[in-house]
Amino acid sequence: MMKPQVLILDGDAAHAVAMMECLVKSGYEISVLCQEKNSYGYHSIFAKRRFIGPNSHATKDYSQFIFSLIAKNKFDVLIPTSDVTAEFLSRNKSQVEKYTNVLMPEIDIFMKAYDKNKLMALCEEKGYPHPRTIDLSKISLVTEALKRFPYPALIKPNLTSGARGMTLVHSYDEFITAYPKIHKDFGECHLQQYIQQGGRQVKIQVFTNESCNVCYTSAIWKQRYYPIKGGSSCCNITILEPEYCRICANILKDIGWVGFADFDLIENPETGELLIMEINPRTPACIRSVYKSGLDFATMIADSSLGKSLRNYSYCPGKRLRHLGFDVLWFLKSEKRFTAKPSWFKFFGKDIYYQDWIKGNFASFFYGTIGNISKILNPEFRKAKSGI
């Protein structure tokens, strides 16, 4: 029998390869859509078919390409690996499902999670832990509430990925000066309490069934990240965080979300409380540590897309994941390079894995690293990833 066919969208990233590794072991055949050949996904040994397409941010060109691709080729499941492609599948779900299967909520439910301002409003209404937030679309810019807000604070676009558009302001005067351009470039925004550095950065993963009930959860502690001010994980470890897994699962139930979601949380070092920051509607870049801990979310997504029952999994935390390329950059920039815990110099161990390196997958590592170097040399990419 022919194996079920899965197409991975935005397959350039290293976590797309981790997803492919799991799906191949689970009996799926993988095709990957990339933006360029110098990428992790395009050269992965796990990909049976490889396609080059337009940038997923180019809405019209990307849409035309995708519908042409899925009309001409047989794919049983489409899985996104970026916010942009996740939103594309949600927004075009009914049309996409004429050709294949996707596990994404309808766009109105999707936006309740993806819109950071709507998420904060839900947390406020339900009493979930979150930073103090003001919706700037519903308030006069000269109101006393903005003048009395506990600065420093972050101006955050409601719809953006990573730290794009986020701006730290230290006073009301700085806010009034900075806000007009951010609003012009990124659309509606909110003002949010700035959480001082020093606390943990934690990610929570939740998979829910069609009744919005939790099936599996996991947690990742980002122990090092690049850029150092707060960027992508370059060293993380899977942990137990049952209380916050329960909170995140309840948020998804309130929203009506079905399938996979990933939460970003930041610990307030003054109180020790973890605060909900945002929801990512796809698997995060550092997800391979969770796979190695026993939870194969990639296969859960594919199986559920096809209406199959979930397989049995057991979560065993304590697996560490490093991104070799970004961890080298962290070492060059950090003042804690020789005192960091865990030690930067421990490269091997039975519970240590790599985000950008999988055994037998050297071409993927080589070309993906070249692609990363090209991005880092791009001033616009550096600006987008520079943090606040």
C-alpha cells in the first residue's frame, strides 16, 4: 500500500526536519516545500519530494502556488511550520480541504489565539496569569491611564511573529513619540508591562481533541537563547510544569482550539510567577527535545488530520536540545560563556540532542547552516531578530 503523503510547508527550518524524522518513523512519506535550496528541509534525507516556492509572506503569489501544487499532486496532509503558513491554512481552510486535509481551526478561532491583544483580554477576563496590558485601539492616547502606566513598558503589535515591531519605552513621552510609526508599520497595538530579565523563559505545548479536551502536554525551559536579550532557543531542556500546562489547556478550551498549540511564558523574577505571553499556532523551533522526550506531536497532527485515533505516548522529560550554530553565537556574545549552567562545553551525553544536526543528515546541516549565515548577514533579518 502507498504510504500517506504529508507536505511540510515552510520546510526550510531545522524543526521541519525534526518533524520529518518523526513522521517517517510513523509510516508517512514526506514532501517538503522550501523557499530556497540552502535550507535544512530541502536537503533532508527524510524528504521524498522537494519543491521550491515563493516566500510565504508574498500572499498572492504564495496562494496561487499552493493551490496549483496541491491540485497537481496527491497530498493527504498539509502541516505548517510557521505562523504565516498556519494562518494561511486557517484562512483558506475550506478551499484547501477540497484537495487535502489540515488540522487547523477556523479563522475566527485562530485569531482569538494568534492575536496577542485578544489573548491578553481573555486572560484578563478569566484570571489567567499575564502581564498588565492596555488595548491601544480602545483608549485615547492622552488618557491618564497611559500616563500612569508603570513604565518601562512594551509597545507590541497585535499581529506579529517574534519580536518584530516590539519597542521598549521608558516613559509616557517616549511612548507618544514611538507609537505612531509602530502603528503605521504594524497596525493595531497594545501596551504591555515589561517583565524584567532574570526569570525563566518557558514554552508549553498542548494537544487537544475535537472536544477541546487535553490529550498530551509538555514543557520546555529555554536555558540559553540568541539574541541574548531574548531570542530563539539555543539550549533548552524538557521539564514538568503541570500547573501551567493545565492553565494553557484551559485557555485553548475557552478559545475552542482543536489540535496543537505552543505557548510562550516568561517568569516575573520579582514574584516567581509565570505569565502567559502569546500562543504560537504551530510547533516551535525547539520542539525536537519534546519528540526525544516521547511525545510525537508531528504524528499526532498527521494522524488527527486523517481522522485516526491518537497513538499511545509517554512523556519522559529531562532531554536537552542545543542549536549548535546559535549556541556558538551565544558563546561569542555572552559574558557568562565560562560560567553558564548547563556548561556550554558539554556537547555529548545520552540525553543531549541537536536542533540543527541529526545523525546521517549532514547535507541538511551543511546547507541549513549556510542559509542561516546568509540570513544573519542580511541587515533586515538582524533587525527583525534583534529583540526589543
